[in-house]
Amino acid sequence: MAPPADLLLDELVEEILLRIPPNDPASLLRAALVCKRWCRIISDPSFRRRFRERHRRAPVLGILRNFAKKGDLMTTHFVPTCSFSPRRAAHRGWRALDCRHGRVLLHSVRGGFTPLDFSLAVWDLVADELRKLPPVPCKRWNWRAAVLCAAAATGGGCDHLDCHRGPFLVVLMATYSGDTGELFSYVYSSETDVWSEQPSDSSHSAGFFTGSPRTTLVRNALYFRFYDSSAVKRILKYDLVTQQMTTIDTPPMWTDRTVLMTAEGGGLGSATVKGSQLYLWSWETGSYGDTRWMQIKVIELKMLTPVGRFMVALDVVSSADGNGVVFVGTNRGSFFADLKSGRIRKVRGLGGADNIVPYMSFYTPALEVVDLTSEDASDDTLSA
């Protein structure tokens, strides 16, 4: 027996709606308001899941810009790159450190940038929820922190397509304020609401973190910019599963503004600018088990922007974990470059040297505005 015509129509409409770009949530909202049928389809959890599975990469919905006016506290402010607009756009007295899996890690600056000021919070922009973390059980001078889905520390179990409301971890790496030559790591779990101290590591003696406070997650490891005891620039790797720390060499052309990222093959990569060209590198394992940095691509930036010949002082300022997007600062403002499509677009409201953290997440605004899953929903509700 052939399926009912209504069922076939629903399947056809769903296939069309699945093709809406994930970085344009307003289009999903407009589609949900067309009629009850379309709203029912979009509001169905199975559609949300298929939508995320189809697009895979969480889109960049905006940028968190850290800035402070003269005489005022630092504020982290959301700058949209698409139609997404959070309920709260800024948090005064906080700076954004890291963002991953729909969550933003914030650091309080109300007490100044002192080694004793370890007030951290995790912000869910979609739900507008700010969860302040308990005090960190350490007093360190030099530290870095990252926020991530709890499943990332177990070696799998989550595809990170819709986990921003699930359990999460905050990993903090720190060096002691004295000269003990040890690295310490602490892990906060949202499930237990406590910090746990991991075994310290004295093999990377007297090292310290440098550069951007942002961390990079590749597979089940976090990567940090690091100086070893001989003041040699290195990359510190922290394995989330084994809790082991190792260091690897930096790629060629390494500068203070080189950013670490996920390479095309899924491993560790880096991006740096020289002149007007963007150089991409990948940490590769050879056929004999040897590892080294390989140059995988060079992109001419000036050829891809309408103001290319007027652009000077190009610099990579940030990247989006696993998204294939890097942000380039110039005298003409900030641009984000999609490394897969080769497209570059200017981000309005940002300067070329701003301190920024990209915000990536899937968002289905229709579910936040109206629930029309019931058949008795009125037409008046559709125009709300």
C-alpha cells in the first residue's frame, strides 16, 4: 500500500528545510511561521537531529569581543555574524577565554588580573544561563583554561551536535607561583560541581604559557602555546583520556600570532600569515612512525577580498575549533576565512586587533519562540 499523500508531502518539505544553511537561523524561524505543517516539522526533535547531522559543522554564529572603555571594567560583548541574536549580548566585568560545544568560558576581571583572581563561569548564550564555578583550589601565576563537553574526556560517546545542555568539563592548566618546576592540572565537572586535582608533572620544569588564552581541542587532546624551561617555544599537549602531558615542536613560520587549529585531516594544524598569504600546516605521522609539520596549503588573502590591495598588517587573530574557519585582522577590520570554500567575509563591528573568541553552535530559533506541535494551535499564534 502506498504511503498517504500527507506523509509524502511532509517528507518532501523536510528534505527542503534540511537544506537551509545553519548559519541563518532566521530562515528557520520564517519557515516555521509559514503554516502549522512546517512548524510541526521544524519543532520535531527528529528534524533538529537530522538538521545537525546533515550539516555536521556547528556554524559560527558570532564573535565574543573583549574590550574595556577608558576607566571602565572589561566587558565581553557578542558581535553577530548572522541573524542569531542572544537574549543577553554582553557581560560586564567578565572576559571570554574559550568557547566550545555551545558554551563560553568566562573569567571575572572585577578583582583585576591578579594571580589570586580565579573566578570562572560558563555561559550558555542560547539559554542565557550563567553558571558560576566554585573557587579553583589553587593560587598560580600562569594558567590557561578550556571548556568542553564531558564526553570529550572519555574518548568518545558524543558527536557534539546537540550537547550544549549536557554535562561539561573545565580543564585548567597552571604553573606554580614559586619555582617548583611543576605543571598542575585541575578538572571541574558540572555533574559533581567540584574541582579535582590531577597528578602534577615535573618533566616540563619552569615552563610557562604564552600568547592567546584560547586553547585548541583536537580529538581527545588540548593544545597550548608554551615556553619550556630553556625559553624555547613549544606546544603543550594534554591528553584528556590518559591525563598525560607532552610537548611537540612548533611549526615553521611560528610567530606570536600563529593559531593552532584542526587540520583538514582531523589532526593538529596551524595557520599563520606572512605578507598577504595565509600558510596552513598539519602535524603528520610518516610511514615509519616519524612525526613532522607539513605545509598543506597557501591562500592569497588579498585576491579574495574587495579591498584586497588596500589591506596591510594582516595577522591571524583566532580560529574556530574543528570548523575550518580562521579570523584575520587587518587595517580594514576583521575578516573570517572559510578554508574549505575559500570564501572570506568581513565581520562588521570588529577592529583588526580586537581580542576575540568565536562562538559556534547550532540554533533553532523557532523552538525558542513558539511551540506549535499540537494540532489545536491557532493561526494567531503563528504570527506571534
